[in-house]
Amino acid sequence: IAEAFGMEGERVDDEDKLNQTIEKALEIVMKQNRPYLLDIRLPLGLPEGGVADQQYRMK
């Protein structure tokens, strides 16, 4: 999808790489003023002992 719109993007399906990929994307967006698409595909659900947060709603 990103290529079709002339921008870079990346798919993340490994939770261990998520923080690194988000940092890379933010650097491109904030410092280079370019869009960057993240396609994040992680398992649904909470880790053992995890607690759900309130659902985010845009205003």
C-alpha cells in the first residue's frame, strides 16, 4: 500500500522488533518530514497477567 502512494512502509510481525521499528518510523516522519506506513500484525490478546487499558477514542 505504501509504495502505491509513493512512500516507505514496513510490516512488523515480531513483537521484539516493534520498538525499534516505531523509532525508525518516527525519525523519518519527524526529522525528514516524510510519511511512513507501519503495518503491525501481532497476536491479539494480553500476555499472561496483563490488564486491558481503556479503549482509545478519537475526539
